[in-house]
Amino acid sequence: MEKENNWFDYPQKIKSWNHDIDYVMFIDENNSVDKQQLVYKKIINNQSINNDEKYFTITGCIFNKSGYSKMRNEIRKLKSKFWPSNGFYYDTKFKETRYVCFHSRDIRRHDGAFNDKVINHVDFTNELSLILNNVDCKIISVTIDIENFIKQNYNNNIYEIAFDFLLERYIYSTNKNKKGIIILESRGKKDDKILLNHISNVILKKGRDKISTSEFQKKVAGVYFNPKWYGGHSSTYAGLEIADLFSYPIHQLVKYKKDNPAFNIIKNKIVGYPNISGKGLKVFPKEKNDWCRS
């Protein structure tokens, strides 16, 4: 890997990528790595652990150039339609005008820009669902069952373990001799640095099982950490918004072991569909019953 591409030196943002990049994978997460310590304490104290504490999910959405460009344009059109000031709205909480950011939690709670007093929420979610159904990308997702992870004496960082599995699936899900970049949502300088050190160690030094460092370096041209907004809340990274919207229904599927309407919209994009278990969707440690059927 060429030294001038110093993505591995420290966490960096990226606004655009070179013409020779074939893929970009955006990653989002559900739940917090802090739950690992919480669950550990509950196990030690023989306390019950609920589903909101038990599972940690990260999801990657892999786009090629044309698929990303089309998705981004459709998202921009939708924002301009429901927020006529070119997709901007006045955020009463922060007392400033911001470009609308599609965040699953805000949409579900009708919060902020998605308040019923601001938009027709039913019409918006219907049109958003049509766009999500037509997004051209591949989805890969990994969930760590934190309780069983600890009980089986694993003590690694759950984010790092989940990312390793996701990275493997990225390599297997993209074409030979094609390279891409990976963009995660920034979680803070310290956390980003710790994760970057782990990722760069895998890609540049250690490899993973049957994947050599040379293969990683041929297919991963950089790993970056972007916020959802940039330019003083004047624009957003649409890929991170999509990863957010796609990860939540997968996380819900794993938590409750049953389909949900949002999952049914995106399931055919998951690698391996309809046989996604262990391929595009991995739960670790593996559960006794292979409940994932679609």
C-alpha cells in the first residue's frame, strides 16, 4: 500500500473518492459497545438481561458508483419535496437551520424535522419506503449476542469482532480486482483511533483466517470516519443515512426473531438472499436454532 494514502495513520474524513474506486461501503451500528460491560456485570450478579442490552449490530451497505449516485439523487429529491427550502428546516431544539438528515430513530418518533406539524408523516414514509426498496446496493450485517459472547469466555471488544466478520464479508461480496473504501460514522476521536488501529492491523499486518493482507490491500483502499452532517449542517452523507435506515430493521429482526415491515423492504438486498444466515447476516456466537429463514 502506498504511503501517501495515509488513511491508516489517524482517523480522517473523506468528501469524495478517486475515479479508480469501484465500491464504497457505509457502516452504521445499533446499540453501544458499552453494553458489553453492563451485560458482564449482570451475568456476574445473576441479573436478567433484556433484548435491548443483549445484541450489538453493525451493518454495511456496499454501493458501486452508479448505485450510489442514483440513491443520493433520489434522497435529495425526497428532501426537497417534503422540506421545500431545498431540504432545509429550522431545528427548534438547536435553534438553527439544518439540512434534513434521515435518522431512523427521529423518523420513528416523529421527532425534529419529522414532526407531524412539519411534514405529512404518512406520505413521507410511504415515499421513503419506495426509494429504499429501489436502492441498488448489497447489505452485509453482523450481530454479536453479547450475553452468549461473554458466557462462552470471549473477551475481545465486540465492535472489533463484529467489524472483522463484516470485513470478511465485504471481501467475499465484491468482485475480484475491484477496490473500494469503507466509511464509518465517527464516534469520537478516541474511539475512532482505537478502532482504526485494529482495522489497519488486520488489513496491513495480520489478515483474517483465509484472507491475506495482500488481498485486503488490493480490495480496501482506505477506511474513513465521517459525521452524518458536514459543512456546518449544510449537507449530509447519504450513504451513512441509508446504512442507518437499513441497520435498524435488521437489528430488530435479530432481537425479536421475526420479520418486520421495514426488513421486508430491504431483505432481498442482503448477500445470499434468500439464504442469508451466516452469509449476509451473521449472528455470533451462533445460536442453537437457525431461526433466520429469509
